[in-house]
Amino acid sequence: MPAPNPVVDKHLLAKELRRLREERGLTQQEVAEGLRWTREKVGRIETAATSVSTVDLRRLLAQYEVTDEQSVEEFERRAVAAQRPGWNEYKGLLPVRYLTYLGFEEVATTMRQYHLSLIPGLLQTRAYMREILTHVSEISPRDVRRLIEARTRRQELLTAERRPIFKIIIDEAVLRRAVGSNRAWQDQLEHLQKVNQLDGVNLMVLPFAVGPHPGLKGAFNLLTFEDAPYDDLLYMENSEGDRIDRDDDDVNAEYLQIFEELESKSLDGQAFDDFISKIAASFT
């Protein structure tokens, strides 16, 4: 079955090539020497850090004794598909690891997010986006337009036919910090209530009253997959940069536990809606 997007194609191809090498008991260095490549080149291909050309792909497959033409053609199809633009059209504007995250976001079974400083991108109004990109990220007007375009496109996932279950926790501090005019902020709060009515969306607020909690270490996004050949993916971003964990079961399990703890202390359903309404009323 074709992979659903270029990011996923690229990572599945890399995973399969690594599996073929390991099944034949070869090291990256041995493959590199046999093809007169560097070990680093083999490593970049196997970690999806770079795309593989169809010429290089055929050489790799020959090294792994994959000669059946139908199998070779399927590998080539995936290699070509992996080079489609997809989210890469925003490369240079968005971090490379984030582009990877966006690709896997589209095929996740469940998305769990915790945010303690900003409204998450999936839930932002265009006015909120513009204020944050201009005054926090200090981005040029031209790039602001493109990033708003990217975030708006990403929000289509909320109503896509194939979409994850969304569990998103927002810290009370985010809701108390107005962004833009009073009217714009009310619109943002009302937008949260509307999104929370969508099928498969559960928005929650973590109130100040819970006191210190493990979420104070920082915001995070955790994607999980069922019945799919993908590893769970943890994405975190802060002032020092971004980070992805895809194959560290201990780390992913730790953050799943953190999320479940925060979820147990959060307000959802009608309690969430009432909480938002009360805050919105204070900005009239």
C-alpha cells in the first residue's frame, strides 16, 4: 500500500533499507566500502536525513541481493514519492525536525499535546498567528504570510477524513495572557470552544490550582500509532531548539505517563467550556 505522504515514504524506505542490511549481517562500513561510498552516506540514507536517488537505490538493493524487478520497482516508487515537496515547501521557514513531525502527524492514531505558554498552532486564529509571529518570533512580513499559510493548511487535519484523535491540554497561564485586542482575544477563546465541538477533539485546561506538576518542564507533542509500521514520536521545542525521539521507548513511555497525569488533573467537556466563557467575559 502506498505510504500517505513524502515524509512517511522517506522514513519507511530508510527503515526497510536498514532492515535489509541487517538481515544480511552487514555493517554500514561494509556497505560503504562495497559501493565506494562513505559510511556517513549510508547512515544518512538509513536515518532519512537525505533522500536516495534511484541510481543509488538500485546499487544498494543489488548489494542486498534484491533482484526481483517487481520488488525493485516498488522500492523505486517509494524513493520517487519521498522526493515530492509535501511540507518541504516550507523548508527554511520551519525546522527540519518539525517538518518530519508534520508528516507523521497526518498518519497518527492519537495526538497528545501539552502547551504552557502559547495556544497550539492547530487551534490558533489567523489574528493570533499574526501577533505571535510578528511580536514573539519577530519574523518578516513576507515570511509571516507564508507561515500563516502553513498553519492554516495544517489545521485542515482537524476535519480531514483520516485524522488522529486529538487530546490537547492548555495551561491556564496561556488563557490568561491575552494576545492582540480584547475582541481578537475573545475570538480566539471562542474558537477554542468551537474546535472542541469537533468529533475526536478533546481540549482541556490545566488550572493553576493543581500547583507544581511535571508539565512545567516544557511543552511536548506525542504521536502514537496503532497497527502501523511507525514508532511513536515525541516532539519538543523550546528556546534552545527542537528535538524528536522516535525509537526511545523509555522516553516516550515517560511522556505518555506525564500526559496522563496532567490529563487526570485537567478540566474538559462542559467544565472546559465554562472555564473559557468565564475568561472571555473578563475581556468585554
